[in-house]
Amino acid sequence: MNDHQKLLSDEVTVGSLEDAARAATGTAVIIDVFRAFTTGAVALANGAERIVMVGGLDQAKDLRAKGVGSICMGERGGDRPEGFDFGNSPVEITDVDFSGQTLIQTTSNGTRGVLAASGAQRVYAGAFASAQATVRAILANPILPISLVAMGDAGGLRRDEDEICALYLRALLLGLTPDKDAVARAVRTMAELSDTRRMSAADADACVVFDRVDFAIPVALRGDHAIATAL
């Protein structure tokens, strides 16, 4: 199958939150638009060799101390955790050269969802930043079924930007040509960007730049952590 072909509607499902990640089989795309997997895409585009995704703050710092990675990146409650090198912001790292480095990332939602998707044969980290490349990678060698999981909030709250991204990816997989500008407007006018998200307007704008990278982000699960790379 190549990227000129498409999947059937019953081969692609859209789910929400961590339970959907746990239930995924075949291929799972774990979606975190604001901001984990947009930030991850930027880091890999800026030369990072890999991103080690973990569930806990102490685990991240411990792996850094052991030399597994050199940089800790992530958030809790939207803020950069104490002792971390970077927060969860694509804008913050836009001009940072990560060439050859291994980053360690933990976030409240995205990395948590990836780690929950242990029943899937193939896992991708998804966002608008890597949307077309992710679809291309899936269509090149599909492992069915395809589960598009909008991670939302760890507290069980669905987030519109992730839900919209999941529907956008589904449309692409089905061979449709959704209007990127209309989708971006939907995110900007529907997603809640309150102070509780602790996200700048610049970060929000950066997260609705479509296909800013030309690679998918496959994630290989390794016990209590996962390894993300550019493909």
C-alpha cells in the first residue's frame, strides 16, 4: 500500500483518553497537540537522535544522571518541573541545537498515553506537526486496526485540539483532503486556551502549524519507558 491509497472506514477508529490507549491493538497513534508531541517533533527536527519517554519526574532525572540521556524536557501542570532543562514548549526549543543528543521527556498526558499503549504492535506520537508523514508511514505498511487516540487530559477531560487532530488524521487515512486552514481555525476557536493550560499564544500558534516536519515519530516500548525517533 502506498500514500495514494487509502484505508476503509471500519479500519480506522477514533478513541479518547488513556483507556483508549490501553485498548489499542494493531497501530496506535497517540495524539497530544498541546504540546508534548509538537515539542517532540521540533526537538527531533533540531537534531535529537532519540527521545526517551518516561512516566515519572524522578525516573527522568535518574536516567539523566545515569547517562541514558543528557537533557530532561517536560511538564507537570503545564510548568517546567524543578531540575528540568526545558519545559513542554515548542517555542522554547525552536532554535536549540540538539544534534546527536538523547532527550528524556515526561508529560502529564502524551507520554503517559504512549506508555499505556502496550497492546499495540506499532505506536506513533501524533500531532499536526507530523500529520502527513504519520499518515504516509501508516499507509506504507498498515498494521490493522488503526486507533487514533486523542489523549486529552490525564484527569479524564477530553481536549478539543486532540479530538480535532484525530478526526483530521482519520480523514487523511481515508483518502480525503480536509482543509488545513479550516481545521486550524476550528482548533483556535474551539480549544480552550485558558491560564490553567499555562501556554503562551506563541505556543498555541506553533502547535497548529501543519506538517512542519517531514517525518513520523514511531515509538518503541521498552518496559517502563519508550524510545521515540524520526522516521
